[in-house]
Amino acid sequence: MKLGGVEKVLVHSENSSGCAIFDPLKANPRPEGITMRVIKASLERSQQGFTLLEIMVVVVIIGLLAALVVPNFMGQVDTAAINRAKQDIRTIETALQLYRLDNFRYPSTDDGLEALVRNPGENAAPNWKQQLPRVPEDPWGMPYQYRYPGQRAEFDVFSFGADRQEGGEGVNADISNADLN
């Protein structure tokens, strides 16, 4: 930048919000008798950053909210999975009853729930109609179990629960059509 025919340098300090002009040819950037004019330019709020303290406060608040919300949310996920399994079992139960109306008996344990989707053969199902578009899986990714004759009801349709093993408590408990009635 030229001021009065002499090359001048504009210097901006990273540590302050001002800048200064001085003559680089002179060893002393503030020679005697010359006053340096400091130009203060405040940064707009959108150009200012957040302090470390502000960021830490926000992180702590988010952590506290997560600690309060996540356990409640996780409990709802388990409850939703159990309710979905119960609804699926009721749907399968209805499909089995429709199968029986058409074929005068329930599918055998060997034919399983697949008999609701694909014809097990003329001898097993003379009036077969597709009752389900596909054999559903329980919310934990396992096929529903079917037993005819049942041990707890006329037929048993059940899921082993989240642990995928017989027995259990809470989300790991078995869910059966006998428990729904």
C-alpha cells in the first residue's frame, strides 16, 4: 500500500482485533514524531468462534440428556419388539384357523408354518389357499416356532424371545399364543 509516495505495510495482529500501518524500511516501526493509527475493527458475531468453556458446557448438557433419555428409549424398543411378536403370533393364529376351515385340520408340525405360504401337497391340504404372503420372522430375526398338536393349546405358535433360547425373563421370555388368550 502506498501512502504519500512511501511504501507502507498493513499489519494485522492475530491476538487483537486491530491493525496498524508502518514503514518497513525503518528499523523502528514507530519512529519518533510519527503516530501510528490503530484501526479497530470488531468482528461480527457470526465470525467469532465459541470458547472452549462454551463448547464444554454444551457437551456436558448433551451428555446429561443422553443419560436420561437413552435408558427410557431402550426400554421402549424392547416393549415394541414384544408387542410386535404378540401381534405376529395373533396373525399366524388367524391364518392357521383359516387353513383349518379350508382343509379340515391344522398343518402338521413337519409342514410347519410354511404350509400357510406354499401348498404342502394335495393329500395334506386338498383345498389349500395361501394364508400369508411369507412366513414372518420374530423381531429378533428368528422364525416363529410351530407345534401341532400343541403342548399348551390346540397348537403352539411361539417365539423364543430376544435370547433365542427356551425360557427366560423379560425381553428374553418366550412368547406363545397360549399366553395371549
